[in-house]
Amino acid sequence: MYRHLPVCFKQNSILKAVIMRTNSVKYWKDKREKLLKKYSTLTEEDLSFSEGKEKEMIETVGSKLGKTMKELLSIIITL
């Protein structure tokens, strides 16, 4: 989906696109619910969204799941 973007764009742009897509609040609530169902080790707090803190949230969740940022973003996109 985002393979055509330059490498320097990918991390932050994909991260923001994943979280801030179209109707961002509704989109993230849907993704958050799916992540909570799929990964019982995650909590609401792990997935709480704060603007400007997207990268930290993804890193925390990735660390908790043993996934890289790239792997976690791929999971989120495909949910």
C-alpha cells in the first residue's frame, strides 16, 4: 500500500496515516478494538491515542507484542 513512498517518508507518514485516516477517531477506535480482541496482552491504556505521541504508542505496543514498528503497522493496516 505504501511501498511507493521514499524510505524517509515511510515511518512517520505511515504511522500518521494508520492512526489519522479519514475519520480518525472512528478509524482508530475500530482498529483499537480489533487489536484488543486479537492480542489479549494489550490494554486500553496501551492503545490510548494522544496526538503527537503516535510513535511512542506504536513502539510501546510493538515492544509488548515483540513486533517491529513495520510489522505492527502492517498488522494494523490489515485489520
